[in-house]
Amino acid sequence: MFILKKFHFKTSEVLQGDYELKRINLMIVFQVNCPGCFLYSLPLVNRVNEKYAEKGLQVLGLSTAFEDFEFNTVDNTRLLLNEGEVVGETKKALSQMGHEKFPLQMDFPVAFDLLGKGSEIFDQEDALIVSELVPDFQARTEEEQKKIVTEIDKHLKGRKLASYSFTVNDMRGTPSWFLFREDLSIDELWFGHKTEEDVMALLDSCITR
């Protein structure tokens, strides 16, 4: 059972498509140096987009970086979208399957996560958001809550390099998935891979609500 109630994200640049929220949104958060994202998740997202776009689902991609910052860049994401170019471990994995490039066109809007020094991209409001993930935060005394928020604020601003959306939503890695409403309230979130049948069933249930 997830604790996060709303999805909070900021982008540095929209690289492709009309990056606007609709009544129901499915966001796939990936890194370009993430073989699993390209072998399983992104092909699935393409199929989801083909099936559910006319049913009102907005599929969005968010390229991020929490490691391997030399590979997981906005420029490499742009090369991926425009030319199918891949890098690092992703390139090795696809090469083993006989592909020098990503063989699919990503037919949905894609943006790059807001990336920068912690002192430049985070503020105290972000510390308040992250504090909601602290167990029993609301049950703590006001003094304890203030201390927790101050510590989180110091930690966020002390990061030498971080991605806003990845950090604030406390993602475990990539791919990370968020199914959420236009007001950013989350219906479902998960890390890693679900079967196509499970994803489709989840979307069918959400769309009819």
C-alpha cells in the first residue's frame, strides 16, 4: 500500500509531443541507460498508448537520472527520440538482440526531469512533500515535525546533483510507473515490471471509474 497521495513532478525540457495532463494519465519514468526499460517497459507503453489513447488516457514519458549521469542526459534522450540512438548498458543489451538502435518509435509525449544542484531545484515546500513519506509523521509533535522537515530540507539542498521528480516522489529506480488524475492524485504506482495483462486490467478499471 503506497503512502504517496499525489504525484509531484517538474521538467527541464519537453522533448516531444504535447505534454499536458488529461483526466487520467499514465507516466513511465525511465533512464536512457536502463536496459530493462527498453527491453520491457517502453515497448509495453507503446502498446498501451495505441490501445487507450482514444479512450482518454494520456501516456507520458519522463526521462530522468539518478545514476550514471554521464549517460542519462537530455542530449542522449533527444538522440533516442530523434534517431533511435542508445547508449551504455542499453546499447549493449540491444546489440545482443541484433539491434544497433532502439527499433521502436516512442509515439507519446516525453520530457526530461528537472536536474540540478539540490540548492537550486529544491525548496522547503519540497521538504514538506517528502516529509509525508515519513512513517507516522502526522502523529508526531509539532516540534518533531519541524525537526524532520528541517533535516529533509538540509538533505535535499545538500545534494550535489539530483533529479527533482525522481527524488521528491522517492522512486526506487527505473522504470517507475504512476497512474494519476489531472489533479495529480495517484490511483496506482509501481516500480519495475507488471505483465501486460495486469497493466491493461488496471487501466480498464481506472478508466471506468
